[in-house]
Amino acid sequence: MSLSIENYKQEFGSYPNGENANVVKVLAGENPKHLRLFYPHAKSTNRNNEFIDPWETPYRFVFDATNHFKVRSAGVDRTFGDPDDIVFNSVSNNFVQP
């Protein structure tokens, strides 16, 4: 997923904007060049066309003004904002503590 987001930025000069479902749409080809940078499938998206984590909770995306992004999973308890959250940070290209 992060590679698709980076490829989008490379192609269009910025990260996709909007909520989770919009990110899926633009990566799946609803963008000015109709490029498919990601192919949604049953294990990666839900019926609302949102990226989901292994516990079937939609990810939360944060695209900041410094041209970096974070992807947050609620973790096994499916509750955001507690110690079991999993956060990917594009700055370090790794997972970080919430």
C-alpha cells in the first residue's frame, strides 16, 4: 500500500487526498491519467471500498504538509488511540510507536 501511495506521488507530484475510500479510488485508477497503482481485492478492502487492516478495521491515513504520510491501524482490539495501535511512518519507512 505504501509503495502505491509513493508511486502516486511520483506520478502526480502530491499524495492522494481525502479519506480512506478516496485513496483506494485514486490508486485503483480514478485519477487524471487513469493509472492503476493498486488492485483492490477482498482481503485488502471492505465493502465500503476502504483499505482494511488484518482485523478488518479501516486504516486511517494522515498526509501532512511536509510531503510525508502515516498509516494507522487500530490494532488487534480495533480501537484507535491506545497502545496496541500500529503506525507506519513514511519518513522512516518503518513502523513507529503511536
